[in-house]
Amino acid sequence: IYRHNTRVVKTMVGKWVKFAIAACILFDGCVCQYGSPCSTAQNCTDPSAPHCAIYFVDSSGGLNTRSYTDTTPDPRDLDARGVCVECQTDCDCGVSKYCGLGEWTIPKVASKNTGTAGAKSDIEYRTKMKAIELYGTAFLNMRIRSRCFDYSPPSGFCSVHYNTPSATIVPQKNADGSTTSSLRIANRNVTRSVEGRFCGKVNSWAPAFYSCSVSGGMSQDIERCSGGVNDADLTTGGMFQTAATCPQWAGYRDSTIGEVFANPACNQDDGFFTGGGFSFQSPAVDFVGSCIAGTCQVCKDGDTRCMSPSDGGIPQLCIDGRWRGYRGNGLFRFDLGQNGVQYHVEAQATLSAAVFTALCFAAMLCNVYVGVATLRGNERERERVRFNEKMEAMAAENSPIVVRNASSAVNSPIRRPSVVSLASPLQAASSKVAPWSVSAVP
């Protein structure tokens, strides 16, 4: 019985150990690492990817009604879709790092709303759902800001600044076949011809034509994509060979709902794209440095970033062309390079204040020393005066004594201290001297 119970216990313990190991594996597998789907930041439990980047929100459920004819509201919750990422802004990264495009790409997205979406008919509902689906096709496989990287500015000569305004007129053909022109103004425009002199990192260049994806039973009748890859309707215009992110265009046409088209434009600036419930950032330029005297630096000396509490991250200050941790009111000596002070206004002010404080302290010490020396001099002078007065008083008390002998008219001055003694009459008679005499004390 004992051996039987022992085997039973060992078997149970073994099963529990295996169960615990399996639970640990499952738990680790549930950790939302980089690229895992999420809807809130609480879903991202991996410290290496703590942010939930929402790229799509389907709000059509909030417009649901009981039926196409019954307009009584019957809303559903928002359908938010995101991904766990390492960063969304530069301030989410460490000191002297930036948030750039990661390897994660936007997947195929379609609405899950089975309600009315506020439509008055089935055709209107299907048209709305198809528009969301086409934007999902247009943005498919696009990358977003999601990874932290170290700066790697070009080492060659730079001369191109990323702040030149540009205006581009882009023709667009509407669903009815008419053509309209839209003016697009970009504050950042770098052409591929000057790529070698640009201080920064370019992710993508605009092609000559948008790519186009069509579907539906009558897709061949979609005029904007009927001319092939070089269709004039798909031209990117003046954006060709400029630093820009360009999604593809997507169209659908059938005999029931007609033609639905999604044509998001290229973006030369921050790469912020919206449409069909999508909202995300896919910049054409990962980072922009500062071109100083032909040398590309990460930043311009004296600039700051992440200083506001709402920015999050570590406050940083640009010194010697690199981002350094900002320490508030003080700069440590190891914060500055050998030649950094002459280009840095705040460092100059700090050093000037330090020198001024040192000079004031030295002046204070000098004043204290002069004051003490003066007091001591005055004290010595008073001691000298008192000593002289005392000596004069003593000299006056010990002035010369003149002794006049009755039998002699000669004056005998005595300079040394003397003792005067009086003789008795008997002694005076026996010694036949004067009644008093003066004897000198050697």
C-alpha cells in the first residue's frame, strides 16, 4: 500500500509540474509583444512594446439603427484596432534616439459592423462598407512609426535643408469622369537628385504613378485605372522623385452599387494618413538633422525636446550636435564637448553666471580681509599709543632729583633711581654729616 501511494503521489506531482510548465508557456505566449494586436495600452504588457498604436477605428456601429426604415438608434461600441509598438513619438525613446518606421505593416482591414451604419437602404450600407474595405486595400502593408533607432547622420558634405515650401497641382478624375485639379502645398520637399547632400534619412521616394487595385464585376470600367500602370489619371505630378509616402489607389465597381473609389494622396510632410476610419503616421523621412557649415549633425545646438510633461520621456538638450539629458538649471562639465561652449548660448550664460559668482565671492573675501587687517592695524596703533603714554608717565615719575648740600653750592643731578633715607640726630652728630643724605642704588 505504501509503495502504491508513493507511485500515485509521484504521478500527481509530475502532472502538476507539467501543468505548471504549460501554464508558464501559455502565459508567456499571451504577453503582447511588438506587433501584437491591441485596443488599449493595457493590452500591451511587454515592457519592450508598451504603447498601443491605434491605426483604425470603425465608428459606423455608433450610427446603427434598428432597421433601414426604423431610425431608432441601436448603437454598438467602437471597433478600435491597434498594435503594440515600442514608440509612437521620439519622446517615447531614450536619449539621442528617434522613433522611426518599424517592420510591422498594416494588415487587411474590413468593417465588422453588421448593423445599418446609419444607412437608409442596403445599397447605401454596402457602399459604406465597401469604402472602408477599399481604404484597407489602399493602406495595406504600409509601415508606421513603431521602433526606436539610434541616429546615424550622413558623414558626407551636406547643403540641403528640409524646410523649402513647395506647391504642386495634382489632377484628379472623379467618378463621373470629370477632372479636377487640387493644389497641394508641402513645407518639406527633398528631391532624389540632392539625396547625397541631405542631412537626414529618407524612407521612400514618390513614384511617377500611383499603383491601382481594382475589383468587382465591372472593374474594367473604372476609368481612372483603365490605362494601366502608366495611366495619366494615376500620375503623382510634381511629387515624382521627392521624399514622399504614397499609398496605392483602390476601386470597385459592379452593377448593384456602382463605383466606389479610394484615392489617398501622397504625403511629403509627417506622413499622416486618414480615410475610411484609418488614422496613422508613415513619414517619408525618418529624421531630419541640422546642416552646420557643411557637416550633418543630429540636432542644432541649444534646441530642446520632450520638455513638457505632456510629451513624456526624458527632457533633452542639444549639445555638440547631439541630444543630451537635460538636468534642469545646471549643466555638468561632462555634458559639454571641447568646443561646445562657444556654440551654446545656455552654456555660455551658465558659465558667465558661474564666473560672475566666483568674482563676487572673491571680492567679498577681499573686503573681509581688508576689514580684518584694518581692525588689527587700528588695534595695534591704539596699543602703541597707550604704551607710549605709559612710558611717558613713568619717565615723568622718574625725572632727575637735584640734591643741594648745605656746605656746597654744587648741584649733583642723579639720573638713576635712588632711595632716600633719613638719619637720626644721634647718627648725624656722630658722623658729622647733614641731617639727611641720599645714597645711590646701583
